[in-house]
Amino acid sequence: MTETVTEVAPVEAVTEAAEGVAEAVEGAVDAATETATDAATAVTEAAEATTEAATDAMTGMGELLTPEGFNFEKVAEMIDGSDKIGTMQKGLLKKGLEAAKDNPDALKEILTKVKEAMGM
């Protein structure tokens, strides 16, 4: 009978240890899942904020590119900062804006060309 008790005791210890390890692994998986979920939520929120900021910026740019909202300095900065417009075209567009800024019809026309050049 001593042999049976000795053989059973290690099995119980191993079973308890295995259960402890399983609980630890489960806790680690839960923590990792929660961290991954939090990270995904943060990335989604950041993407939404970036999209909203870009939309606001485009709306603001769109307003500047109308005769009513036109501001020469700001539009010139937009042109200079654009990577879609070549150096020569930037100069031509800014000269056209300068020449047309006091003529609503001509301004409307050059602003349309600026929008096209910027891909808007």
C-alpha cells in the first residue's frame, strides 16, 4: 500500500502543477489579447483622427481656392508645399494668381487650374 500512495502523490503534484501552468498560460493569453485589442483600438482611433484632420485640411484648402475665400499668401504657400506641382508650374500658377487676384472671373479660372494641378 505504501507503493500506491507514493505513486499517487507525484501524480497529484504533477496534476496540480499542470493546472497551475494552464491557469498562468490562460492569464497570459487573456492579457495579451486585451493588450492587442487596446492597441488595435488606439490605431483605429488614430486613423480616424488623421482622416478627420485631412478632411478638415482639404475643406480649408478648398475654401481658399474659391474667389470668396481666396487668400494669396495661403494659396501661394499651398502651391509651394505641393509635391504634385513642378517648380516651373508653381511659378506660373503664382504669377497667374498675382495677375488675377483683382479680377473675379480671371481668379476663378486660375484657381481652377491650381485645383487641377494639386489633384483636387
